[in-house]
Amino acid sequence: MATTGDAASDADVRHFLEIDDLSEDELLTVLDRSAEYKRAQQRGEPHEDLDGRTLGMIFQKPSTRTRVSFETGMTQLGGHAVFLGEDDIQLGRGEPLKDTSRTLSRYVDAVMARVFKHENIEVFAEYSSVPVVNGLTDDAHPCQTLADLLTIREHEGGFEDVSVAWIGDGNNVAQSFAIGAALTDIDLTVATPKGYGIDDDVLARARELGGDPTITNDPVDAAADADVIYTDVWISMGQEDERDVRMNAFEGFQVCSDLLEHAPETAVMHCLPAHRGEEITDAVIESDRSIVFEQAENRLHAQKALLSWLLG
């Protein structure tokens, strides 16, 4: 569990920097609350559990889903969200992270940060006296995993005997999902090209939590008998100069109709934005096998649940 140290406050503050900052029971509690909020919204019932609270949102990396889902979520919870682009605050002019963190802690009730380096959000959390939520770093995307798990539970009716094949790059989304799969006993197979797999320390953490991910370089083998196939872009923000090398390395890893013939009952997930025609085809993402947009919607409900849980 991540908590603030003496640098921030004598009182412990819960942060959400990695998916396993939640225990298994806490994760299920947040998912249950996510489902409750989703039902409440569908029924048009107010759920202003964070009335008068403010969320500061720091963005080094641009985003559609992260910004809109957090901002809308705070509004639906009766609170308010403040967008803080790097160039809109002193952070973009060289202010130390610890100074920005300690200052914002006196203005807002929680902070969501979407940054490049994972160590930066760790420093920010160390000096914050309010909860800090990881909206994405180069190493992890735990909010996406919350939405992923909610989507899988809805589609499969639970997590028991559910198998997921991750096909593509072992990136930050894959790494957080591997930990989330371990916490929920999902049977995970990861198929990546050689040299593009999930970090060994992340796999070790998953195994310490009771997971046993299967690692392969064969996407067809991974897809066979999978209940869900999950993929993401091959070229993430900041990797544009690797495009030619990566496109060659990932040949054969596209989630396409030919691949789905080996998994006739599987659903397909993608965290978006998708590079249609690269890691996934337009035909697949638009097919009735796709649960991509349910997955995108669930960012809203899962993050509302997380924020209300962190803020009590």
C-alpha cells in the first residue's frame, strides 16, 4: 500500500499508483461500487457522494478518455475538477515536484496525474497530504485496469474460470493488467514479440500475488480458448521514432478476423485510442465481438468508485 511519508504528513493517506495498492478485497469493493454507480446513472439517480470536493488533474500527456472521464465523474459525484496542463502551472517552468505537490495539497482534496516517468508520480505522492491517483505513467495504468476488470466481470459474469489473452506490446497497460489479473484469479496468457514482453519484476509481482501468467511469442496459441482477447497500440506516446522497427517486430500480432477464427467465442478489448489497421483491424473493432466501447465507458464508473473510496 502506498502512503505518504514524513515528507508530507504524519497522517497516512491512501494513494493509487499501482493496481496492487488495493488488496484483493479492496479491489472487489471498488468494483462493486463501480457497478452501483453505473446502475445509478442508468436509472438517472443522483449520487453526489463527493459534494464540495475538488480534484486537481495534472497532464503531461494528452488524453481524451482520462480527462473527460475524471472531469465528468467528479461533476456527477457533486464535486469539481480542475485541469492543470504542464504549461499552465509552475511545474512547466521548473518548479520542483515536491513544491507543486505540497501546494496543491492545500487547495484540492485529491490529485490525478498523467505523467511520463513513474518515479515522478511517486515523488508527487511522497509529498502530498491528499490522495494521488495515477492517471497513467510509462510503467503503469491502474485506472485502465479497474475499467478492464469491471468490463470482464460484466461480460463473463465474474472472474472464475475466465481466460484472457494479451496480444501485442507488453506496455504499461499490459503490466497493470497482469497484476489485476493476478488479484482476481484470471487465467492470463501474454503473447508478445521477443524483446517486447512485460518486465520481469512485474511478472514476479503477479506471481507473488498468486497469478501464473503464461508467456509466449505465439499469438495464435494465446488466442486459442481465450474468453477475451486484449490488445493495445504497438507504438505508444514517446516511441514514434521506433515506428519502423516496431512495425516489423509486431508483424503477425494483429488482432484480425483470421486470428479470431482460432477463438470463435472470444470477446475483444482495446483500451483506446486504436491505430486501426495496425494492432487491430477496423472490422474487428466494429464487430459484435468487440466490447471496446463498454470498456471505455467503464473508465467513468470505475474512477468515480475509486475517488469516492479514497476520499471516504
